[in-house]
Amino acid sequence: MARIPYPEAARTLLRTTVIAAVDDLVRSRGWSATTMSDVAAAAGVSRQTLYNEFGSRPALVEAYVASEIEKLIAEVTAAVHAHADDAHEALRSAFELFLRLASDEPVVKAIVADAEPGELIRLLTGLGQAIAVERVAVLIPQVWPQVGPADAELLAESLVRLAISHALVPTSQPPDAVARDVGRMLAPFVDQVLAVPPAPGIRRQAAGAASRPRG
């Protein structure tokens, strides 16, 4: 088993510790009230170490948002795999799970409460959406190999855009009802992209049978 070089392991530990500190601070006081000094103190590192690793406060929040999106996608991935034999249920359960997890996500809470300016919403709808679309577009053909790349990309982007929109502008409906409605709306396209066409030999046999005269 290959060993991870010490500098790489130390950097990974540093980033993990800092991101965890950011999460604790954002949950307790919000992003606008969280300074680099606060993060450094909570993580047990110097401000200089923090700046050396992340460069700036905007770069730190970008790393934090990316980390939060990755955690959400990991949960959604597990939900999809748990229902791999039923694509409709996989879509519904994953969408509902995302909305439930997002409702406790401090970045989403800050945006919904309109407590932050455009920084967070720009990152979530820009960077966050890009990460989520990429991960889901890869996930779909992993679970259902018959789905082509273009269809996987289209479905992934549609799902992610809808999920982020509902998370940021929640309706009066609970997450399970929203997920059910989204599933119904996308069901025809899901059925279309999951349909496996018959092999060429089978198509030729069927065409030949249809062309033969009856009787």
C-alpha cells in the first residue's frame, strides 16, 4: 500500500481542520461575522498559515462552499445507489434528501435569510452548481450505463438547477412533496434515456418478421 507523503498528508489535515473551523463559526455567527483571525484561532493555526494556504478570505469561502457541496453530493450518491433498481425512486429520494440536507446547510440558510450579500449566492449558483452537475453527470451512467453522456449531462443539469432553486427559494410544500412533483415532471425523460434499444441483430430479425407476408 502506497504511503501518502508527509507534506501532502499535513496539507490535507490543515485544510480539513480549517474547513471544519469555518463550518462551526458560520453555523454559530454567520459568514459576514467570521474573520480570518477567528478561523485561524478556531483551527489552532496562525493567520499567516491560513493566508499561505488559502490566499484570501474569498478563496477560503470558495473552498468551504466546494467542501459543503461535495458532502451533499456524497449523501445524494449513496441514496441513488440504494435505489439503483428503480430510477424513479432514486431520483425522488435523492432530490428529497438534497432539500432536507440543504435546509440545514449554513450557506443556504444565510442566503435564504438574506443575511449575506452576493458572495455566497454567486459561489453556490456558480461554483457549487458546476461541481454538482459534474458529479451527477458522472454518477448517472455509472448506475445506469445505457444513459449516454449528453443525456446524463442534460438530466444532471436539470436536476441540480431545480434542486438549488428549490433550496434557495423554498415553497410551502415539504421536501417529499417537491421531490415527488419533480419526479413526475422528469419521469418521461428518465424513461426515454433509460430505454435500452434492441441489439442490431434483434432489430433486423424484427424487421424481417414484419416484412414477411402473413397467412
